[in-house]
Amino acid sequence: MKSMKLGGVFPASRIALGCMRMASLTEGEAERVVLTAVENGITFFDHADIYGGGKSEEIFSTVLKKHPELREKITLQSKCGICRGYYDASREHILASADGILKRLDVPCLDILLLHRPDALLEAEEVAEAFEILHRSGKVRYFGVSNQNAAQLALLERAMPGRILINQLQFGLAHTGLVDVGINVNIHSDHAVARDGMTLDYCRLHGISIQAWSPFQYGMFEGVFLNSDRYDKLNAEIRRVAEQYGVTDSAIAVAWILRHPAGIQTIIGSMNPARIAQIAAADEVELTRKEWYDLYLAAGNPLP
């Protein structure tokens, strides 16, 4: 699989495996999932302390214990900040969460740590201090955020210039807000409303890599658009393009994200080894500009 550089500095596979659902697997099933991912070039694994209440990280650690050679081949990322009924980006919570993540994964160092959701009570200098402590102690190498807009990123960057490498955001053919506003400039249309403060452009200007989560979902975990009656036209177009390239529908949905020049890393969440292998084929598909726009239009998006 072709690699990319997160934040312009950290090499990573263009497709990552999100481990949210790993808590439901047996140790043997988790092993097959991880090994299949690596065999297909997916060497980036995304966790969060909230996934399965920490169980996803614990099960993943059993795979590493059985295959210690994998640690040097893969990238481990986790997230913190979501608590039961509130968000917490305080210095104390970040430090404690990082220690818990390291303990559950049973590793001395985490490659990347993200703040999972924007905390309305966030103090940028406090976050900067926590990140510096974790970096200086050798516990975390790099840092980022998730689900934050351009202004929130700017606030953090003022306190820690160059420290934020990643912003993880929902993006896919049925969730195209990141690109809609850039296409519908100065147009009186709902698609012209900048709901995220031009976050895509901000990230590109400041060298922050975007990671796309839930690439097959529509809405906020409302369902998968692939084979959904709600997206008949889109699925017909996906099938047409998939047949042309000799890959599955899910591979085309991911290839659409990978085609964007921002260099967006796609995080898939499947725990099905066969499907992981099928999706990994997206790395070999380079959609034409017309194919990209045909899929965008088929998803119900207008061009001015």
C-alpha cells in the first residue's frame, strides 16, 4: 500500500483500521483481523479509551503479545476526552488517560494521541502542557485532535505551534460537508453554508492531515449508504465504477476519499477480514476527475 505523511512528517498507510468494534471479538478473531490488515498494507490502527470501555485496546494488546514483531511495523493511535455525560480536555485527564491507554495496550509509548471531542471548557495552555509532559516523558510521540473546526485548531496552535498533526473528521460520499462549501462559493444554497469554519482549507494551509472516520455512514451513525434504498442513484454509480476497476463497492467509496488532493487518510471500521482485504484494494484505484464528480453528484449534491 502506498504511504502518506501525516502532518507532513509521520509516515503512515493511506488506509487505517479503526478498532472501535474490536471489543466484541474473541482474541483469535482479533488476531485474524490485525494480521489480515497488515498483510494488505494497513499498518495504522486507531483506538480510543472509550471504545468498549477500554476493552478494544486490551484485546488488541493480546495480538501484540502473540506477535511482538508487529510493534515495529505498525502505528498505534488512540484518543481521549470523552467521559460519561461530559467531555474532559483537562491536563489531569489527558495525562491519566494516556497512562490508561498505555497500560491497556501494554506498550511503553503511543505513536499518536488525539483529543476525541471538543471540550467547551478546554484551556489551550493546559492541553499544551499535558502534551509537552507526555512527549518529554517519551509516552507519546505525536498529537492531534478529532472533530474540531478551524477556529478551535487555531486556538490550540497558538498555544502549541506545529504540535497538531491530525484532525479526525467524519467524511464520505454521504457526508460531504467538508467539500460542499468550497464548491458552492458565493451561492445562495444550503451547500454553501460553512458549518465547520472552512476546516478542510485550514488544515491544508497549516499542514494538518485529515483522517476520515465512518466513510460508509450517512448522518451520525444513522446507517450505511452502501446498498441502502435511500441512496439508489449513488449505489448504481458506485457499482458502475467498481465494475470498471474490478473492485468492490466499498473500495470505490474509499477511493473517492483518497482521490482528494488534501491527502485524507481513511479509517475503516470493519472487523471482517475478507472485507478488510477488499477495501484495501482502494489504494490501487485512482479515480478520474469526472468519476469523482459523477459520484459526488450521484450522492445528491448539486454543482452550481
